[in-house]
Amino acid sequence: YKETTTTHDSLSPLEMDTDYGSANDDDNDLTNNNTITNNRNTLNPNKNNNFFSSSSMRQSPPPPLWTNMLPHVLTQFLFPPDDPPATQLLRTHNLAIPACYLTVGLLQGLSGPFINVYPLFLGASEAQQATLSSIRSLPATFKLLFGFMSDNLPFLGYRRKSYMFLGWCISALSMLLLLIATDLSRISVDNDNNNYGNNDNDNPNNGNNDPIYQPPENAPSIPFLSFVLLAFGTGFWLAYVMGDSLVAENAKLEPPDRRGHLQSTCYACRFFGLMIAAPCSTVLLSHYGPRSVVILMTIIPILMLPLILLLQELKNIPITPTKVLCLEIWKTVCSRAVWQSMAFSDLDIPVNGNPVI
């Protein structure tokens, strides 16, 4: 034991310092490593920490209180716990998105019979009728321009929220102008068969007791009606493009197993509104006249405005250069799933006259 053990007396002062120094360094390194590990665990809470685990960080806030009256299965369907709050459309700060699509469907359903019937009631020719139908959808050709404008020219610090608010205001004000500046009522004409002489075939109301109407003196002219419909369509499509932009941005946050659910839900809201409003517009035009339809087309966009104020959007975010946006669009168009759909839709236009989408 004495031969194999080295004592302090047999070591030189330099060796003793070196030996003890290395031992102290090992102790210090161990202490420092423990300290660094603790600091890393503090700075990175997702590692070795159950409270700040990744699964808990992905959990969305609890559903609203009104869901306590619903079954648990329905609550889980409406507010999936694994989905981020930005993709849950029934959250208060997201209600403007499905409501925007519902408003689009309602206005499309209400305006369709109105534009097809009311100009003929005013005595418009077939050419004027076709022009009015084209004017309504003319602003749809500027959808790409509206998108670039919102991306590069934020309004009041917001890229989507302010433009959506502005679009629905333009639509509501245009219909309000039509209500105030013109007379949309109908004048009932006495249905007397004797006014058509002995030939009953000349009577358009032969065998029918429905009243005959004619427009009043202050009825809107065709040029004025065209201007109002153009303003209405501009605001309509501006707000619609902002809704599409919000859906495209929030859809990137969807989990892979629920990809596409956000967009399909919004389009379902649009078609539901269209399905409800189209027959209602026909009934209103037949029984109550065009004024009732225009009143609804004024009120519905106004009801959207409080929901837009509740919409949450980042303010004063950095603006992406237009060149970068064009490159992203080009890459998207070059993908096979996009250009094949576009080609099929464009080839269908000369055949059926309307795009498939």
C-alpha cells in the first residue's frame, strides 16, 4: 500500500498545485454543468417540465360559457381542443369570418332576382338588362388588385380588417342611396278587362286576378341603377376578398388532420345563405315589391360592422414586397393542382358560358 500510494510529501509544489487544481476544476465543471442544465430547463420549459409541456402549449383556451348548455361531443366538435384559436370560427374574435361568407351568400341570393326582374319592370331593354348583370360582377375582375392593395397599403394599420369594414360600408351606403334618392314603390293599376276591347287574348292578365303594377314617376333610371349596382358590387367584392385572405392566412395554422376544414366551413356558410336568400327574394319581390329587398340589402351589411370591430388582427406588421408576393403567386400557379383546375375552369367558359368555380 505504501509503495503504490503517492503522498503529498513525494510531490513537488508544482505537481501538488496541478493535481489539486484539476480536482477543483472538475468540481467547478460539475457545478457549472448543473447550473447550465437548470438554466436551460428554465429557458426551455418544453423540456423536462410537465407544466410547460408541448402538449399543454398547443391546447386552446377553454370554450365560451354558452357551450355549457351543449353536449360535450358538440362542444368538442365546435371548439376542438387541439386546434389553435385562430382556426376556431365560433370564437368571438373570429365570428366576422363565417359571418362575412354568410353575408356574401345572402346578398348574392337577394340581388340575383332583383337584378333580373326589377330592370324589366322599369322598362329596360334586353341590352340594358345584360349590361346590368355584367356591371354587378364587373368588380370581381379586380379581386387580384384588391388583394395586392391590402397587402401593400394597410388602411389604419390593418391589412384586412379595415378594408372589410370599408367594403361593407360601401355596399350599405349604395343601397341606402337607392332607397333615399328614388322611389322603389309600385303603383297598382286597375285591372279592368274592358280596357283591352273585345279581344281577351290581348289582356296579359286574362283569367288572372293578380294586380298590375307600374313604376312611379321618381323611379330610378337605368343609368342611376347601374351606378348604384357598380358601387354595391365594388364594396361587396372588396369585403369578400378580405374574407378569403383571412381564411387563407388562418388555414396555415390548421393541424394536418383537419386541413381544409376552415375553408369548407366558410363556403358552406356562403351556400347556405345563398340557398335561403334566393327564394326569399323572389317571394318578397312578388308580394312586397323591390323596396323590401333593397332594405334587406342595406341592413345585412350594416349588421356585419360590429363583428368586424371584434375581429383580431395584428396591427402595423411589416409589409412584404410586391416582388416577393408575385413570386409566391407564380410558384402557386405552377403547381399541378392549381394550373390544372384553372385550365379546366377557363376551358369551360366558352362551352357553358360560366366558369365552373
